[in-house]
Amino acid sequence: MPTFNDALRFRLQAALMLTVVGTACGATIETEDGGSGGGEAGGNAGGGNEGGFNAGGGNNSGGFVADGGGNTGGAPPTTKACLEVMPPPMSEVDCLGPDAALPFLPTNICGIPPSSVSLPSVQDGLCCYSFVESSEDQCGVGRPFVVAGKKAVAKVGSAASSWSEAATPSLAGLSAEDRRELAQAWLSDALLEHASVASFGRFALELLAVGAPDDLVADAHRAALDEVQHAKLCFALASTYANTALRPAKFAMGGALEVREDLAEIARAVVREGCIGETLAAAQAAFQLETASDPAVRAALATIVEDESRHAELAWRTLVWLLQEGGDAVRMAAREAFAQPLSSLTDSTWACAAHGRPPAAEIEKALAEAHRLVVKPVAAGLLA
């Protein structure tokens, strides 16, 4: 029976009108890529979190102030973030505990939450927490939004807004730790999906800037709308696990929006963010769907799998057009981008496969398999 990787490879090869590579008489037939391969698995970047929360008599968060900490005695460096609450806290009992405050503390560049969060202290009318930022800076799969060379996501707010969808997973049998971890994991995904809306918006502008065909431009806009839906689903799941409304707040665009007009540069980005990032995003979501059992989680993942597969197809079709327009310069740029090594996922020991969070090591294995069976043969056929 064909696997998801088989089906996705056939789909991409058919879309690009390449020779289908599959199995015959029980023997696996693979196309070698002549040395090009690897690839960076996309990713989106962190940013700070701000939000509102209700606790201890209805305190409402209005934001935070973060300071870098020192590194003494060989200990990991710490950061301090101070949450503004209304009315101002009189003592530590008016602040959220470390676990409850975690969704409102800043993540690292990959959207990974901090660890070793201290008990709160009250300083200048703010609830302050010290914590250790995650050192993991290899950022998963998907299409990032990059500002001044750094990947970015929106800040987090908790006020009710339209950024939510009907997705209510079961909480039966989940410990407080499980719910906290699930809330963080799905919140991180929500922010990454939200950032992809901006990324596809810029991608559509770049396609216009270089005179791309109307079907590519139209599909780029459709993909942005898909990402809106993905973000809403993920925010809904995160909010249920966290038992508080988690929504995107401001997204710092960094001033002037950079729009590339060089075909080779666009090709590099398309390979990294689309041909690799979106292809692996589809494969990862398919693996999560395969191992999940919660109906709400499965419904969300089924939507994401199909949409990310179409986004991957769009990226590969775009690369075909860029190769036709740009010739050898684009081909060389694409080969260089495909040759970049795959990033590693964070080595988390926590997992909850039933709710869409299989062990990191298993996800990494699934991504490596998808890269070998989908990305490499399609790239080989296209660049041969």
C-alpha cells in the first residue's frame, strides 16, 4: 500500500510533469540526485509574548518588560520578564504562578518557550519572572516570515478575538503538566501558522514583482487564506488546553517590507521555505495525524495535511517557472539551497501522541524519511 510519502511524491511529480518514480514488482526504485540534497527545514521565529490574563481577583496583563540576565558559576544565562497587571500587584500572591505565566513569557527565535521559570517577584508594580531561554535555534518546518534576516512571529494576547475556530479536544486523562505542554506546543504552532500568512503575502508580492503567471499569484493568495485557517485551529486547541483564550497580538513587520526581485534569490527562498519547508510540513502533519487519536486534533491535522501538500506543490511549480525564466543562475541557486543540511528538532523528552505530539525523535525520523523519499527524488528529476 502506498505511504503518504509515496502519494506526495507522485502528486508533485505529476504536477511538474516529471517521470513518476515508485515501486515495481516489490522492488523500490529511487532516483539519486547526483550529490545534491539535504535542505533546511524551513521554520519561523520567536518573538516576545504579551497578553492579558485573569487571575488572583481579575488581574489583567498588559504586556511585559524583558531584561537579559547574567551567567554566574557556569549556570545557563537567565532572562527576566515583567508582566504588567491591573490593578498593580501588592504582593506576589497577586501574580500568576510560573506555570500560568508561561504562555505570556517570551519564546526564543523558534517559538520555543523558556524553562526553569522562577516564582514571581513584585518590582515597580510589575510581576517579574526569571527564566532560562531555550538554546535550541533550529526551527522546524514550514514557511517562515523573515525580518532583517531574523524569523519572526506575532506576540501573544489573550483577549477574545476572531482568531479562533471550533476545535475542542478532550481533556480527559490529561495531567496538569500534559495540558501545559500541549498548550505551549499548539500555541507555538499557531504563531508559526500566523506568521506564514505574512510570508505568503510577501511571496505574492515577489511573484508580481518578477512577472509571474497569474495562477501562481492566485495560489499564493489562496495559501495565505489557508494559513489563516490553520492559525485559528491551532489557537483554538492551545486555548482549550491552557483554559484561557490565546490569540495573536501585534506582529512587528520591522518597518519597510523587503520584496526580492532577483530570480536566483527568490529561487533560494522558494527551495528553503517551500520545496523543503512546506513538503516536510505536510509530511510532519501527516505523521502527527497518523499517531493522533483525539477527534478534534485529528480534524485540525487533516485540514493542515491537505493544505500543506498544495502549498508544497505551489512551491515546486514556482521553481519550475523560475528555472525557465532564470536559466543557469537559478539552477545553481536552487542546487545550493537543496544542498544545505537538514536542521534538527528540539530534543524534547515529553510527548503526547494522542493529542498530536509524538516524540521529537520520531518526528525527526519521519522528516528525514520524507526528505529522502520525496524532496530528493523530485529535486533530482527537476534539476537533472
